[in-house]
Amino acid sequence: MHANGEDLYFNHEFLDRLSEKRSDSKWLTAKQTSPDTVFLLFHNLNPLVISEAMEEDGRGDSSFLMTRLRPPAVEPILGRPGTTVVFLGVEKQRRCVPTTTLEGEDDGLTAWFALNTEEDPSELLKFPDPKCFFLHGPMPGLLKLSDIEAGVVAQARAVLAWHSRYSFCPTCGSETRVDEGGHKRTCLREGCRSLKGIHNTCYPRVDPVAIMLVIHPEGNQCLLGRKKIFPSGMFSCLAGFIEPGETVEEGVRREVWEESGVRVGQVHYVTSQPWPMPSSLMIGCHAVALTTNINVDKNEIEEARWFTRQQVIDATVRAKHAVFSLPPRQAIAYYLIKHWIGMNANL
Amino acid sequence: MHANGEDLYFNHEFLDRLSEKRSDSKWLTAKQTSPDTVFLLFHNLNPLVISEAMEEDGRGDSSFLMTRLRPPAVEPILGRPGTTVVFLGVEKQRRCVPTTTLEGEDDGLTAWFALNTEEDPSELLKFPDPKCFFLHGPMPGLLKLSDIEAGVVAQARAVLAWHSRYSFCPTCGSETRVDEGGHKRTCLREGCRSLKGIHNTCYPRVDPVAIMLVIHPEGNQCLLGRKKIFPSGMFSCLAGFIEPGETVEEGVRREVWEESGVRVGQVHYVTSQPWPMPSSLMIGCHAVALTTNINVDKNEIEEARWFTRQQVIDATVRAKHAVFSLPPRQAIAYYLIKHWIGMNANL
Ligand SMILES: Nc1ncnc2c1ncn2[C@@H]1O[C@H](COP(=O)(O)O)[C@@H](O)[C@H]1O
Ligand SMILES: Nc1ncnc2c1ncn2[C@@H]1O[C@H](COP(=O)(O)O)[C@@H](O)[C@H]1O
Ligand SMILES: [Mg+2]
Ligand SMILES: [Mg+2]
Ligand SMILES: [Mg+2]
Ligand SMILES: [Mg+2]
Ligand SMILES: [Mg+2]
Ligand SMILES: [Mg+2]
Ligand SMILES: [Zn+2]
Ligand SMILES: [Zn+2]
């Protein structure tokens, strides 16, 4: 069975990032006032959505649409000290008839920007629709977006969260300025070591996380755990940050051992997913256990258990007699679990 | 053919990280003076190696051994302001007879620490052997370690590099202190936002990088590129940082498009490798091209070309008539290329 995480929530790329334009400040400035440009607004990292668009998605979930603001609507907060702007990309489909001006300014590309403000936006802006509101969260709000927009919000929120936590130079403690359309920060202190050569201190952070479904040596059970903060009855995959100097595979083995006391041998990559809380890259794997005794790390995990395939199937169909419930379908953990069921069912 | 990157350089885990001991400061302090403890010394991130151990590895490469210092040898620099200490883990194999003292202090575990000093160590320390020296680099020095020690050095150097660049709090610009055996930094300013909740600003950074061998739609050629800084004639895989809000698979497609103008469809994960320069996680993939026209991004790539399988085989055996040369065997790029050859040869 071929893994394909493309339809996973957060994974859809609606925009072309067009990174070569990040250093073209003339183009970026022109696009910020171009009538077709779309701005997504965040207040303290909470996205502005529109409630009218709330729709049942057939699974009992409701979804929200992002409010797409035009340049005149956001003009009052652009350039204010509490505002951060990030160029997200352009729509993959061009507008049919590029309205080329004499200066050749309009290339027919619809640009998208993300804006975060730390000020109260209701005092500065008039929203286009009274039904707009900021989706508080991040959880579960960020999982209630439309599948098409979730990926754009993942990029926007991850980069904006980086700006909100990394506005000082980690190398010398000085203030920094925003560069490259919001994809870089540069130290303002002349002579700072961060200015010589290329250093990750200047670029957004992405934290790789290993997330794994551990399969019993006999193949018929899988290991799931629950944190105290989970809704009651819910179990999910184990997961943990990959550490410096570690492979994905070793990260999987170490985290499973730390959290459950189970030893893992073979590790098989399945798929990946960005998780913008604030900026993780979930690397999803199936892992084959070598041992079965469970010894949980009580600091991180409340309980871990082996579940039979039938128990997992009962949970996926939300059977009345199901002994546990699954994580939300938007999470890669759900995908890894479903993939395991499918894999076996296909034999 | 099953991918197994375990024998890749930097991938061997010689130590058990034993992360639960990071918060046990009593244990850590005791181990720092325990006679069996091993210290690896770095000066401005350059490791102290011993030349006597230089060995031909049968491929014309020579390798160095890390100098293993004991507590009395490093005592003069422990606790100095320019010195950083990181607990690396314990040897997987216990000493045969744990010499338990009355206080039960010795658990038979041999602890390893990494030390970085910004001061001139030759003025502070007497080295055990006059043949010790600091391997300058990072390249190619870091690729000349013994295969067993390379993984330990990958962890050590990546964490030490993080300390050297992130000694100020990115959220408020204040100074920070080192916690958890060198695996955390904590802001010293009371009331800093970084102290409420858990934030990645306090933990070492790992940068996920997608590195890919792009296969021609017809399956018989692969795409390799060269940067200006490469040795003349050398071609390697394309690669780039995975961005916030992006999957591994999309990162592969975007970077290949940006650097070569080639469109990629299917992406297959192969294996991963830590790359401590300063702290990347290389995520190695095979990617299937949908288009073949090359249009290189001249800022990043000097040239990119399709090579036939025979040309790649000639390069792997270093044939006289080979039209290009491969990256060093220590790099995951070499592994991805060899894996492609093997994959086809196995059909
Ligand atoms: N980049 C990071 N962001 C947040 N927490 C981290 C990070 N790296 C390590 N940690 C620590 O990892 C814990 C979560 O454990 P795990 O996700 O299993 O690795 C957190 O409580 C932190 O102590
Ligand atoms: N974490 C990072 N560390 C260093 N450079 C980065 C990072 N993220 C983005 N970059 C930029 O990416 C360029 C290298 O391109 P690539 O490796 O192809 O993504 C560098 O020259 C930087 O401008
Ligand atoms: Mg953990
Ligand atoms: Mg965890
Ligand atoms: Mg962890
Ligand atoms: Mg890049
Ligand atoms: Mg690139
Ligand atoms: Mg690159
Ligand atoms: Zn600085
Ligand atoms: Zn702070």
C-alpha cells in the first residue's frame, strides 16, 4: 500500500511560495496595495475567520473560512510597530486576464500576505462582515478550518509565531529587523557574529518531531498512549522531538523507550505533516516493537496500552462498545492508525 | 531493497542519552568527578583528536579518534565562564562490576560529557598526549572521525553550537542560564514570556533539510547539481531547508523546482542523517521527475545535469573516464545515489 499524506489536514499547498520574490522589495510593496491581494489577519496568532461559512463536513465537524481582507481594509495597521507582515505566496492559478498597466507592474499573480497584530484590531479596523471573529486557540480552533485553507494558515501561523518569540538576536541580545518578506530577521547591532556568514538564528525555526505507531511483534496489536490533557478515553500515537545529532529512526526508538519502556527495531517512514503549534514538522512512522512490557514515563504519559486490531477498528467506526477513542481525523496520528488498519486489511 | 541508513556516518548511536538524568543535578555532579567519566573537549566547536590513531580505512581516507579526557584533566576549565558542559549519555554497555560505594553513588554507568571552551585551552590544560590537536573545520575535519565516534560528535557539536549562538533569550534579549545537563537554556529575566509554558526558545534547534535524488521520468537518469564551492568536477543531490508549514514531500518538490526548474511528482523517503554543521537533520528522499528541462537558480547552483546510470556507476568506481565525481561516502547524498544504483541493479 502506498502512503500518500497529500489529503491530510495542513498538507494541502494552495499557494506557490515564490520565494525568489522575497528579496524583491519593490514587487512586495506594489503587491501590498494591489487590489487583488489577499491579507489574512491574526491577532496574537489567532486567525480572523467568518462564522457564516460554518459548514457541516459530513463528520459532525464544523469548519470556518479565513476572512480574506483587501489592501484598503488592512491599511490602518500596516506599518504599525505591533504589526508583522509575511509574504505567503501567490495563487497557483493565475487570473485569466492579467491587467497589465503601462509600467508593466501587474503580472497577473494574486499575492497573499499574513498579518499579525498585537494591538486590539477592533479599535483600528472595520471588519468587512460583522460575523468575523478571531478563532481562539490554538486548539481546537486551528483544526476547524476548511481543508483548502488549513495549509496556508499552517505556514502563516508558524512564521508569525516565530516572529513573536524571536524578535531579539539570540547571539547578542540586540533587537532585529524583519527582512525578505517576513522570512528572515537581521540583527541591528553592527559587528554581531550573526551577520558574518549564514546562521539559522536569522531564519524561522521548524522543529522535527517523530510520531509513531508502534506495532506489536506479533503484528496484531498496536501501542497507544494518553497524556493527562487528552479528552477522557482518547488514546493516540507516542511522539517526541528529534534531538540534535539524531536520525529520525533513532528518535523514534529513543522516544518510544523513554515514554513506554518498549524497545523498537525496524522503523518505516509513512508520511509527514506540518503542525503549526507553533512550528513542528511531524514525521510519521510505523515502528516494530521488539519487547512488549510497558513501563510509562509518568511525567509525560498517563497510560499506554496495547490495543488489538479489532479494538482499533471499533474506535475508527465509533462503535458503542469501543474501549477508547481516536485523535481527531486532522492529526497525523489518526492517519498512521488508519494506515495500519488498511495495511493489514489489504493483505 | 530495504533502505537501512544505520551504517551511515554520524548515524551510529554509541551512547544511551539517558535523558531522565538531565534533571538529576546530584547525579550529574557526581558523574563529573567519577574516575570513569569521559570528557570530549572542543575549542570553538573544533574537537580535540589524537593523531596517533590516524588509520587508513581502506578507502584512502584517514580517520582520527577523539581524545577521551578524564575528570582531573578538564578540572581547570570546568565552571569557567567561557566553558559549556553538555551531558551526552552513558555507554550502552555497563562496566562489568559496578563498584557500588556505601552511598550507592556508583551505578556502573560510564557517563560522557562534551565541553566547549572559548578560551585558549593550551594555556589552561595539560593534554594527556602531545599528539592531541584540535581538528579545524568543520569541513572536511568532521568527516574524518572514526565511524563509531562520529555520532557522539554529531550530538556534542550540534548542542554546543546551539549554546554558542543562542546564549541570549530570543523573546526578550536577556541573558540565559544553562539547565538540564546542557539541554535547555532558561531566561534570567523574571516575568519573561518564555518562562510561562513550554517554548522552543529554551531547547536546542534542529533544522530539517530535505535532500533528494531526482529520477528522470524514464527511470534511467538522475539529476545532480553542483555549488560553486564544491571541489571541481563534483556533483551531488539537491537539498534545501524545509520551511514552516510544509511537509517533507512539498519541501522536496519546492526545492527541486527552485534550484533546477524540474517538476517533481512522487516522493519516496529513503533514510535520514544528522549533519552537525551546525544542526541539520537531513531527510533523504528519492523523487520522480515529471519534467526534464533544467533551469538552474544561479544564486544557489552553478550547474545541474541529468546523468545516466552508467555515468553514475563510473563515478562510484572512480573510473578514469568518469565524467564527474561523487560527494564523500560520509554524506547521505552518496547513500541516496548508491541506493538508486542498487535498486535498479536488483531488478
Ligand atoms: N523544540 C521543543 N519545543 C518544546 N519542547 C521541547 C522542545 N525540545 C525538547 N522539548 C522538551 O520535550 C518535552 C516534550 O517531550 P517530547 O515531545 O516527548 O519530546 C517538552 O516538555 C520539553 O521539555
Ligand atoms: N535554518 C536555516 N539555516 C541556514 N540558512 C537558511 C535556513 N533557513 C533558510 N535558510 C536560507 O536558505 C539558504 C540555503 O538554501 P536551501 O538550503 O536550498 O534552502 C541559505 O542561504 C539561507 O538564505
Ligand atoms: Mg518524550
Ligand atoms: Mg512525547
Ligand atoms: Mg523528547
Ligand atoms: Mg530553501
Ligand atoms: Mg534551495
Ligand atoms: Mg539548496
Ligand atoms: Zn546580534
Ligand atoms: Zn526572556
